[in-house]
Amino acid sequence: MLKKFTLQTNNRNQMIDVTEQVQAFIKEREIQDGAVLVYCPHTTAGITINENADPDVKRDMIRRFDEVYPWHHELDRHMEGNTAAHMKASTVGASQHVIVTDGRLLLGTWQGIYFCEFDGPRTRTFYVKIV
């Protein structure tokens, strides 16, 4: 079972909590046990799992990514000028696996699944595959 999700990002760098969308798909398909793969098919965006209680975590992560991978670097040669976005997406990764048990995502108390935009704003997609 595979589902395609579409979302609109509003900023160059943005972390969007998609946990509830993934959980709703599990409920819709009546999955009790197994796993899901959450996958991003873009080279300048990714998927991560991190804290979803304190919004400062997202702000701090984005700020630190910008410090490590500045948007403008004199040695970057990529024609589109978005090398930083490619670096951030590679660091975060394209996918995450999450265990499903008793019909629920097995996430820690403070964890959420995030779509990470690094070259927005854009219309983006991600996929959830039930395993």
C-alpha cells in the first residue's frame, strides 16, 4: 500500500510535521502491526524524525544547517545556485522507517516525522509505503 502526499512549503528552509498525515493513512488502511517507509523524491528536501514539542528545535536546526551549509559559497559551481539545499537534503536523508504497533506509529514521546524543505517555497510530494 502506497500513498502520495502533496504539500506546499512557504519558506526556503522549513520543517513541516507530517506525523498526523502518516498516522491517518495507517488508520485508513487499518494497519495494526508492521512498518511504514516515509520517502521524499526530491534532491533538495528530505525526511527526518525529531522533537515535535518545542518549536525552537526546528528553528535551531534550520539555523545550524545554514551555518554549516551557507547559501552562498564562493567555490560552489552548481549552475542552479542551490548547492546548500542539496547538502542539507543529503545530511537529513531521503527517508525514514517507523514501526507500527497496535495501529499506532511507534515514536518516542517527543518525536515527530518532518518533511524538511531546503529550497522553497515549492509544491512538494512525499510517499508513505506500508511494509
